[in-house]
Amino acid sequence: MRNLKIDAERLWGDLMETAAFGATPKGGLARLTLTDEDRKVRDWFRTQAEALGCTVTVDDMGIMFARRKGQRDDLAPIAMGSHLDTQPTGGRFDGVLGVLGALEALRTMVNAGYETVAPIEVVNWTNEEGSRFAPAVIASGVFSGVFTRDWAIAQKDRSGIAFGDELKRIGYAGSERCGAHPLSAYFELHIEQGPILEAENTEIGIVTGVQGVRWYEVALKGQESHTGATPMTMRKNALLGAARLVDRIETIARAHPPHAVGTVGLVEVKPNSRNVVPGEVFFTVDFRHPDAAVLADMEAAFCHALDEVCVPLGLSVACEKIWDEAPVHFDKDCIAAVRASAATSGYSTREMFSGASHDAAVVARVAPTAMIFVPCRDGISHNEVEFSSKEQCAAGAQVLLQAVMDYDRRLAEQKR
Ligand SMILES: [Zn+2]
């Protein structure tokens, strides 16, 4: 396989040039989906892709596909991409790197005259962030059959404007039906959005999946009473129960190292008065792990702890599971392509699960998928100070390029 090399300066130039669309004074981006700023970056992307000889199609969720023909157009395209929308005080790399890195990878192939067997596409997914129109990954969700298009386009922002109306207004309501677009595979380059790669001084994260999530809401009920007049042995202190449970949740997560995380992030105490024994506490629990079986163990341990803590304290418990998102395991051939590509390129690597969700996590339902992570400074994202260096961005795009070429070669052998 020819060892093509992406142009780090050119990729960095694209990142900085497009950062003008929605630039914030603090050096970040405010490019909410389907705004005029989003339209400008979409227009820019279309112009760049067409200059490379690509055909750009847009589906009825506004998802953009820039396609370069392969030797065999009977094969479904190998896609790479991410999202160009950002949070209201977002950074210049989250999502953007995945699209512009893909564009740079494609440009490298075009300039070298390298022909793939399958067509290659660069994809810009609409509204990954979900900050203007909830939920997140709404377009890749429709693409993958998680949401219906009718429901998605009816979603409104806080000023009451519908997704579908804004899509039309900016001129990106395409004619292709969302989801009627088979992919041979999908590769997404993204900043890690966490601190692991930087802390370990590792250049590339080979992302093997996205961890599962379970959320619970817990209400404890005891007895409000006077703090001065109620002996310690005669109290039903709901906050004491909650405190012990917070500690148990920490213990449960730490009992499943290194991946399990468990968090109580929200607590409400009633009546929240300094001389009343707390009678009621509401709190939330967030468990995450890459393995559904471990999540089930954590859940069982948590249910056990609820009784063990609350019964001796005379508290009643109501616990509801409000979200159960199964872990996503990426495709072994796509992961192998990323692994081989990182090895060819000589980068230090580690295999990891994604802590955050991505378009790739949803697209994995309908196409073989994998992701590539690069470090970001202090693990910070969804923040204007978000930063990955020119070299880090280039390393990610290089691995993306080689992974797609590797996958294409394997696909050609399979489909001979
Ligand atoms: Zn993102």
C-alpha cells in the first residue's frame, strides 16, 4: 500500500479558516446547528469538496455527503466524518477536526492520484451537539433508525423555531431520504474530550466502543423533627441515608476498575433547614461502563445497598431507573484497520472506550464503525479553550487516511 502523507499545515489552515464562522472573542466557536454560521461553514465545505471533484448530496435531515468515485461504484462508500456544529461556547476542534481531517485525507488521495476501490465519502452530520435542538445526534439518529424524521424535524429550539423550518431556511433540506444511504463502513476522528491520552503521553486512541450508561433517581423519606429535641437514636434522617449511599456508590464504582464510574451529581434536601432533621432527600445516580454485564452487577449492588443502608435508618426508598443506554462495541475489522494504520504511521497508541457519545455510536447500528481519538489539552472540551496541536490533529488525520485505505483494500479482497 502506498504511504500517502497528509499535509499538516493545510489541515491546520482549514481548521483556522473555518473557525471564522462563529468565532467567539475568547478563541472558541459559537456555531449552533442550522444557524447562518452553520450555513456558511456548510457552503465552505461544499465548495472545497467540489473543488476536489466530489459530488455533494444532502439528505432531508441536512446531512452532507461529499463523494469521490471509486473504481467500483457498485460498492457502498466508505465514509469518514463528524460534525461542524458546536456548543454555544464551544471549541474549534470538537467535531470540526473529524470533518476537516476527513477532507484533508480525501484531498491527499486526490492529489496523489490514489484510486480507492469503493467510493469514499466525507460526511457532515447535522446537529450532533443537541444544544439548540435536543436531543444530540438527532440526524445520525434518524439515519440509523433510532428516531423518525417526522419527529426530528418537529423539534423546536427555545425560541419556538422548528428544526425543519430552519433546515429549509438555510437551504440544506435535501431531497435524499435520510437513511437511504448504505455505507460499507464509517470512521470518525475526534478529540478525546477526556484526559487519558495526554496524561499517558499517547498520540492515538484506538476507540473500540462507547460505554453504556444507566441513570437512576432516588427519593428517600424519613421524618422531619427538631434537631435539639430528637435524640440520635430516635431519628429518621434521610440525609444520613443519602450520605451513606453516596459513599456506597463510590465503593461500587471502585470495585470494578479501571473502567467503571459512578456519580451522584444532584442532591436535594428537604426542608434544607439547619435545625430540622432532614425528612426527604432526592438524588441522582449515574453509572457508566463498557460492559452491560458489569453495569448489571453495579445495579444489583446498588439495589442491595439501598436496603442495607435505609432499613436500619427507618427510611423508605423509591428508586427509578430513568435511562439505560447499552454499551456500543465497534466493528472488529474497522478497529483492525485503525490499529494497522496507527502502527504503519508509527504512533504510540492505546485502546480505549469513549466516555462521551458521538455520531459514530449511533451509526454503528447500521454500518461497521470505529473511531480515532487524539489528545486535547487538559482533557477539556465543550469550552472555548479546547485545544489540540497542529501535530496532534495531523496525526489523527494521518491515521484516518491510512485506516480508510486499509479498509478499502480489505473490502476489495472480500468483494472480488
Ligand atoms: Zn463532537
